[in-house]
Amino acid sequence: MSALGAVAAAEGALFRPLSAEDGEQQPAEIESLCMNCFRNDPLLQRGHRQLLRLRQLLLVQHGDPVRGQDPGAGRALHPGCHLPSVLTTIEGIIDRAVAGLEQDQPVRRATDEETASKIDEFVGKLKQLKEVHSSFTFIIDDPSGNSFVENPHAPQKDDALVVTRYRRTPQQAAMLGLEGEELDEKPADSAEDLRNEVLQFNTNCPECNAPANTNMKLVQIPHFKEVIIMATNCDSCGHRTNEVKSGGAIEPQGTRITLRITDPSDMTRDILKSETCSVEIPELEFELGMGALGGKFTTLEGLLKDIRDLVEKNPFTLGDSSTPSRTEKLREFIGKLQEIIEGKTKAHFIMDDPAGNSYLQNVYAPEEDPELKVERYERTFEQNEDLGLNDMKTEGYESEGASGR
């Protein structure tokens, strides 16, 4: 008897001899990285860590079969479900999840039949989702903000699609490797006049990820309020970007601004579009939701051109996944938008900002502008919820805190 056989006999079923003829030894194929490249490329290491972390944040509105959670619990799929960064469809993601769950089922059925049975049941539910016998909710939670789901009705609004932007938690920032990049806060009683100074801080280019500098300055818009303008110029690839944020608080009421475009000179009007502002052009049946294009301080012509570029550069409008009818429809939309930019077509331009932090220049100021209408309105509960105002308590919290002691 060989040494290994003797050990197997002494230890019972703990060890047994293995050979090339052993039928239970099946070859397995796994995904891996070249460790030589991985060790010598810091960017590859960081990107790989981010992909592993983002896998855990893809949510499906069906519970965790291993833990016995009920459907609707909205738990994260396990990282082993083979969901790294991909351009695919919802069906493709479900197929990958099924393949990942079924991968170790033969072994699991032999070692843990109860868990294997729960996974089989859950896999069946995933496969039924592709048949769409009933509606279900599909959620992508990406703290990096780099995920996208196609709007099949673009450039019109998709009522079934909701995009929510949120501020990352410290834990999410640390997970993405952003810790330690925050700006040091200056004392509130600092004598430094920020209005006359351009602040600069280090960042990375959003296009090539090369080190770049971002300039920030407070600017007073005439007949409006202060805003913060941030501009980034990349010396490596030449990319330029700017972003505008309101320098004041959320207004007591929302603002709806309607401009009737009647003359090419309207394109030169200054415009401040905050991150919470939506844009609508009724004549084109077009609506741009909150958060799209971010905050901008530009002209009406500049904003309309940004909208045109946003539609033209959508990978789902010109790629292989696009249909001829959809492409023709989008080209027709771009043509009509270009006519408005060139002043050949009259149209209405509507800005709706529940935070009240958007602005469109009145060229007749301080007199009224006959083509410009500014309305104030009371926000709905849903709008206050989106702005985080429903749970915000600004009065009486001192006494309430004292009574709770």
C-alpha cells in the first residue's frame, strides 16, 4: 500500500488516492488576470478593485436564495455571479446571474442539498423574468455614476425609467479609492475674500484620467444670486469641462421659466441651469430630466447645442443596436433642433427647477420681458422628497434633543 493509501485508510474518508483516470475530477475554466501585468500596472489594480466592488452593487428586486430571504428584499447579487463592467442587455445580465448561480450546483447538491434546492428555485424565478409574465423592478446602484440604461423612447421621457443621483457616503468614497481627496475646509471666520480669488485643487481628467487641475470661483449673476463655477482643463488630452452649482440655499418655492423663442438674438441670452432643473421643448415633444448635463452657466445656444450633442453621441442611437426607424426619428429631431438654434423656427423653451436655483436672462431688465414668463409654485411632496427636505428639521430641534436626554 502506498503512503497516501495508508493515510487514507487511517483517516477514513478524509483523504483518498487521486489519479488521471478519476472520473470525478472535471476540468474547470475560470477568468483570471495576468499577474505580471497586474503587479506592474497600478491603474489596472485600481480598476480591478473597482470592478469587484461594483459587482456587489447590482441589485435585483428578488431576495437572496441562500439566506432564504423573500422576493422583493432587493439584496445584492453575489460577486461570483460574473457581473464585471459590460455593455449588454437586461436579459444578458440575468443570463450571467443564472450562469454564476448554476456554476457550483453539482457540488452543492452533494454537500448541501437544502441550499442547492433554494438556488434552483431562485434560478427558476430569474428565468421567468425574461418571459416578462409580470412586471418587476430592476435596480442598478453605481456609486461611481458610470452606469447607463437605455431610454427606448429617446429623446422623449421614459415613464418606466427613474434615474436618481445621490451624494456618496464616506464608505462608498473609500470603496472607490476617493478617500483623502476632499478639500480642507476653511474656517468660517476666515478674512479671505473668496469672491476675488480663483481656488484650485487637484483632480483627474474625466476622459483620460490624467492628473488635472480644477479652478473654482464664486460669481454674482446680475439680478439673480451667487453661483460656484468649476472648470477643468486637461493638458494631456485637451478635454475641457465646466460645472455650475448654486451658491445659495434652496428657495422656498420652485421656479418655472418659459421663454418664447422668436428671434435669433434669443440664443445669446445667459442661462443658468442647476442640477435640479429639467428642460422641456413642447414643439419637439422633448424633455430633459433633472441631473442630465449637470449644472451649467452658458447661453441658450450653448445649452441647446449640448442637448444636440447628448443625443448624437448616445451609443444606442447610432450603433449596431439602433434600428433604421429610430435613427431616422432621431435625425429628424436633431434637424428640427438645429433650426431652432439657427433662429429659423419659433419654439417655447421651458425650465422647471423645484429648487428655484435656475435663471434665464431678461434682456429688458429691470423692465419686464414680453417673451419671458417666470412662475413660482409650491413644491409637491415628491419634489421635496427628491430634494431631501421632508426629513429636514430646521426649527425646534434644540428643545426636542434636550427632552430626549
